[in-house]
Amino acid sequence: MKTLKIISVIIAALLFVAATVVAAFFVAYFILTSDVKLDEEKLASRTPACVIYADDGNIIEESVQTNYVTIDKIPDITKKAFIATEDKRFYDHGGVDVKGILRASVKNVLSGKLKEGGSTISQQLVKNAYLSGEKTLTRKFKEIKLAELLEKRYSKDEILEIYLNAIYFGKGIYGISDAAKRYLGKDVSELNAEESAMLAGIIKSPRKYNPVDNFENSTKRKDLVLKLMHEQNYLTDAEYNISKNKDIIVNFKTNYDTHSELLDAIKKSACLKLGFENEAELNGYKIYTSINESTTSYISKPSDYSISCDYTVIVADALKKKIIAYDSSVGELKRCPASAAKPWLIYAPALEEKLISEATKISDEKINYGGYSPSNADGKYHGYVSAKEALAKSYNVPSVKLADALGMDTIKKYAKLLDVEFENDDLSVGLGNLSGGITLSSLLSCYTPFVNDGKYYEPDSVDKIIDPKGKVVYSAHVNERQVFSDSTAFIINDMLKETVKSGTAKKLSSFPFAVCAKTGTNGTKQGNVDAYCVAYTTEHIIAVRLGNADGTKMANTVSGGNYPALIVKDIIENLYKNHKPKDFPVPDSVEKIFISKDEYDKNQRIAVTEKNDKNSVPFYFSSDNLPTEKYEPEKISPVIKDFKISYNNGKISVSVITDDKCGFYIFDDKMNVVFKSEKSAEHVISNLEADAEYNFFIQPYFVNDDGEEIKGELKKLPTVKTDGRNKTIVDSPWWEE
């Protein structure tokens, strides 16, 4: 009995607490929503989702819902696709689906995460029309109250019509009519079941499920929507089986204004900063950006060069650390960066780890790593090349050798510091083959350490965001991270200047100021799928990618050093019409060292010499990784390699073969110069006396770099008699005397 009493007390206490909580909930609800009213004019006017401003304060875009379509023009199957996905009890509730909320709450508790919200179509509509994206209890209360008011004022069909014309489908697209035209190239009235399912699947997360950027995700989501439609008896078994096996043709490119990609990129960035899941939550916000419309106008399109392919171009201001121009036909696809990754993925870590200097000789040769045998784009191997030349000309074997020497843990460590992560650990990473790929924005960011003394940052275009109440909810702040030393950054710059001077980016070599660049091409002999050029000065970083969104191949003529470099060239020409950017200053941590050219070319030795002349070559070295070997030229004596002296028909012939760059003297027995030659030669002595003996001497010499004549050992030649009894002297080398 005592136990039952205790249990009864506990239950009573719990019921009291629950009742108190419920009462408090309703009191809070009525207090916080007492002034909430349904502004029908605002709902009907379809006000801008957000206003985006350029760097000069001019409006880039006011995103509004366009091409409004009445409910009778929307196919029933399309309406059912959205109802099945977003609000299956749409026609049964009064604005708030209590069952849905309870079901979502249970799932959230069981999962330990806020995975489901239980919002109805009415709630979504009023949230996007009237409320900010903040996640607070007050906002949720207001959302519920507005949804109830909406349901009292409008019929279900009217609500569904407004909703389908207002929802955001990603890539700057609002409303079902524009979505049908932009994604599928057709009128909304022509939509079938599978197309309706695809569009309905987008709105949960436009970034994740739009079919242009994420076709695989979009297809899986479409299949899920079709399954829901079937379960809710909107599709028969036969209709479901037919629809789920039909291919959908995405016809986005032909119905698309590329300017909206810029807006989409800005909205994505704003959502990430504010923690919004959907761009539609930006309703009423003002976004101020660093986008410069003049710089954007400098961006050429592939069609300007009579080629047809998708593209993305980004320009960043290296001084302001902001993105100032962006244009694209496909947005931020994740693609293999190919050789455009080599500077920051392989060479900079190798410099940082003191594995190489830019002068280090690496053998470019045929090599095999357990069946993996990298080759160069030109199909040739080039023997010993400096690291500087290997990067400038983008030879593949040296990069793979460095990847092997660094080890995958070290490569991934530096990549992670640049916000790049990948799963594969094979040596093709040395050629920029990164699983999952990276976006062009990420690729551009990876070059920021080279213009920022080794410090990495992520350039962005959003400067400030103001909410609908006029409150500044975001102000830009650049976060920097030291990834490489300033010496490594400078030496990479020196190496990439060579890429412009004599390497794969020679199309940029005409500028009278310092430009660094790296190209990259991903493809086969049958065609290329990606072509990159990333170039930078002390003031700007420019990144270009050409390559179709669907992975179809371009011609092999579309390579990194060709059209992407030409697009970069056009931008640079316009950026620097009236001034020249400064060169990269040499940091105190770097020294310019001259090494012996002969030793370097012949023996691959890095031997320091004091002279700056034709027999030396300069390289930059980090002060904590200086070469220690000194060049000490051997004391070279002039050498006579062979000679021949003979007597015939009253004449003495002296033939002398010397070492390279050596000459020789012939002296008589009184040490008078009989003959002098700068190289191997034959000399004939005539007008000889009869029955006489002649003695001659030879001496080699050469002239050093200072113009000084250095003489070798004086040697006596065999005696010649002119009495006729010994007409020929047998060869007698001086070293046998």
C-alpha cells in the first residue's frame, strides 16, 4: 500500500507539472501572438525575398516571384506531388497539423536531434512571407497563429496556389512556373508525374536537391517523392512503376540567365552565415556585397571564343580579401582540380618540410608504383629537371615522386589546413586527383597563402546582412590561418612566375609586371572534362574552370593553358589598364643564391658560387634551408692529349691534339715561339738546313674567365735529323719519355 501511495503521488506531481507547462505554453502563445495580424496585401504582393547590393550600393537584384500561374493551370499530379511530400493532411487540418507535430516530436526525441519540424504548407507560406529565419519559440508561435489566420481567410486551393507560386527552387528560381521553365524547358501545364516529383523534391533543400548541381541526389529524392505519392494513392501501381523508371531530361542551360548564379552563390553564403537551411528564409533581408559590376563585366564567356561549354569564373581582390566578380553557367560544382592543385597540395608542403628547394633536381623518367605509371601530357620524359621547371611545365612524374616522398598523411595534413579533405590515398593525388573533387571557390582559396605571406583565408562576397527589422545580423570578418611560411609562399610565387614565362601559362607572358599562374587539365585523348587556369598578382586572384556540368567531354583543344588562360588574360588586361601591380617583395626569410651552372647541369649538384656570371645560375632558398656545398673549381692544367712529329721531303710536320678549350705553343731550342694555336692544329716547318739536328718544345695553355693565360707543362719533342737517314719519327708520347 505504501508503494502505491508513493506512485500515486509521483503521478499526480507529474500531471500537475504537465498541466502547468501546458497552461504556461498557452498563456505564452496568447501573449506573444496577441498583436499578430495577417497582412493580405503583403501576401498577395509577393515582395522581394531579399535585396542584394553591389559594392557601390546599387541593387544587383531584388529576388521576386515572377510568372504567377493560377491553380487551374497547374496539373493535379503536380499539386499532389507537393502535398504528398510537404503536407499529406493538407486538406484535413486548419493550418497546423497536430498529428504531424506529435509525430515529428517523437522522432526528434528518439533520434536525439531536431530532424523534423512538422510544418504544414500554410506554415511554410506564412513563415516565408512574414517571418525571419531565426529559430525561436516566439517565431514559431507567430507562425502557428498566422497559419490559422491564413486558413480562415483563404480556401485550400487559394493557399496552395499562393504557395506554389512563392516557394524557392534554388539557383535564383521562385515559383512553380519558373521552375518548370528553368529546369525542364517546358510550361508548367506540361509537367508529368516524375517531373512534378523532381520539382517537389527540390524545396526541402534546394542546394542539395537541385538537378543541375546534384543530379544524383535529385534523382534519389524524386524517387522518394514518387514512393510517397504511391503510398498516398496519388499513383496507381502501374503509374508508379512507369514514372520511377522514366529518365528526366534537365534542360536548364537553354532557359537560364547566368547572372542568377551570382545571386545564388551570394544567398548560399548568407544562409551559411545565418544558419538558415533554405534560401527562402532570407525573406526581407538586405545583403550588402563586395561584388564590383565593372569587374564582372570583364569576364569573357566561352562563346566569345567560339567554343561551347559550361564555365565558372571568380575574381578576388587580394588586398581587400573579398570576391569582387563571379560569373557561371553551372555554379559551384565539385570537380577534380587536376594539376591546378600541385602548387598547394604537393610543392608547397614539400618546400615547407624541407624536402626540396626550387633548385632540387628530380628525375623525370618512366617509373612504376605497383602498376601505377604516371606519364606527361606530351608523352615524353625529360631527365633531370629542377623542381621549379617541373612545376612550371607541369611534369607529372616529379609531382608523383614528391607525393610518394611526402606521404599521404603529410599531404592530407596541409590540405586540411586549406579546408580541403579527400578520402583516396593513392599516388594519383600527386596529380590533383581528389575523391569528391572541390569547388572553384575552394580552389581559389587554396592560392590565398601565396599572396598573403603563407596565411590562408576564404574570400567571400558578403560584407553585411541586415534583417527585416533593420538590425545588422552579420558583419564580415576575415579569418586567417598560417599554413605555410612566408618563404614557402614567396618561392612558390617565383616558381609560378616561371609557369607564365616558359611553362604551361605562356599566354600570360606578355604583361610587363609579375603574374603567377598554374593551369590544369583533366581528360584523355578522347577529350577533356575540366580545364583550369588560376592566376594572381599582388592585387588579385583569378580562377577559371571550363567543363560541362554533365561531364560530357570538350575538345582536347580546350585545355588549361589555352582558353581558360585567355579568359584570365582578358580580365588582367582590363584590371590593369591604368596601373601596374607591384612585384612580390622578397621576405627576410629568403636568400637569392648563385650556384655553379656546370656542376648543376652536368652533375645535378647544388654548389654555391660567389660569382654572378654566365657560369652560374640563381635560385631562391629559404634561409633555414640553404645549400651548404661550396663550388671549388679544380686547378685545371692545360693538357696536350697527343702529338706527332715527322720529317719528309725537307719539311718537319708537328701535329698537336689538346684538351677542350686549350691551345699550344711550339718553341725552338732557343725558346723562341715558332707557332701558336688556340686549339688542336698541325704546323709545318720548312727551309731547313741539311745534315742538321732540330729540337722543338711544345707547351699547352688556356685563357681563364679573367683573361689570364694559364700555361701547362713544357715538353721537349724528339730530335729531328735532316741528313735523310731518319725521315720519319715514330710517335712517342711525352709521358713515356
